[in-house]
Amino acid sequence: MLRDRVDAGARLAQMLRSYTSAPRTMVVGLPRGGVVVAAEIARILHLPLDACIVRKLGVPWQPELAFGAIASGGVRILHQDLIRECGLSVEEINRVTFLEDQELQRRERLYCGPRPSPDYRGWQIILADDGIATGATLEAAIDSLRHRGASRIIVAASVAPPEALAHFRQLAEEVVVALTPEAMGAIGCWYDSFPQTTDEEVITLLRNSSPPRDHERQPQQP
């Protein structure tokens, strides 16, 4: 069991200690809960922190079941097998995408302000989340970071089923997971404390957790 998201970040940081103070390396969290994990990794490894805004696309009558995801930069991932299984129409897919894109844009404005998306060419990214369920949002985040030029992506997840490790090893250069239960269930079951993370917590972590960035560490804005 994990005590909470901070404990998860500390455990992952120990598994990633070879990246301590590594040049041109950024820890990126998936809001909201993944940013808490990422912030602890960044603090322990003395690395800068950022967020990649993603939104799950949930089946209309079962929102927790993701048929895809969207991410910053116009990225959209669709799981066609599940779409066919659920009998989702193009209109239903586009309606859910539109609504989630509104929330994605709201979070981009709230968390990132007016700054343009970083150019990660030549950077390696430690992409952190508080757990992998369907993996749709993580896939979208990897796509978004690749489009921004990330040269190397290390996935760091608090908890994930073994099959997720095999899948994401095909999408990222490295995958590190703290817990890999055979019977996954809900992500929150593997935490003693798993409260919902608020916008205010994410904003505070993004403002305060990153060390000072000089011209060699800061990704250039396009």
C-alpha cells in the first residue's frame, strides 16, 4: 500500500535516483493527482516541474470507462475496439470530445497562464501519474510530449497492472512503477489516503516546487 501521493512520489524518486540533477531533464505530472506525485519526484531529484494537461474521454453512460483521451496541442487518442464494443456514434464521440476540450482549455489557462507550450527538443521527460487504469490519458500525454520534441520519455506511475508495463514499454524509453498488483481494481484502493486534488493544490505545486531554472535548464518557448 501507498500512504498517499507524496509517499508514491518518494518511492518513485528512489527508483529514479540516477536522474538526480540530470541536465535537460523535466518532471511532468498529469493533473490533477499526478502533479502531486511529480512534485515530490522533482523535489527529491532536484529537477524542474511542469504539467501536461490531459482529459479522459468517458463513455457517456459510464464516464469512468475511457474510450480515449485528449491532451494539449490538439492530441486525441481513441481506443477503437472499445468504441465498437460500446457502439459509440461519431456524434457521441465528438460531443464528449468537445465538452472535455472545454475543461482542458480551462485548466491550461488556470495552470499555465498565457505562456506558450514549451519546446522540449533535446530534453528527457519523467512523466508521472498517480496510477494507470485504462492508460488513455497517459498515451495522450506521451503523444503530446513527442509532438513538442521530447527526445526521451520515462513513465513513472504509482500503481499499474503488469500488462500496462508491457504496453507502455513500447511507447516510452523507460517505465518505472511502484506497485504492480495482479488484480488492479480501482487506483484509490492502493492508497491509504487518496483525496481528490484541487486546482489550487496543482497551481501551488507548479509555482513553488520547481528549482530556479537557468538558460541551460529552461526549455525554449517556440
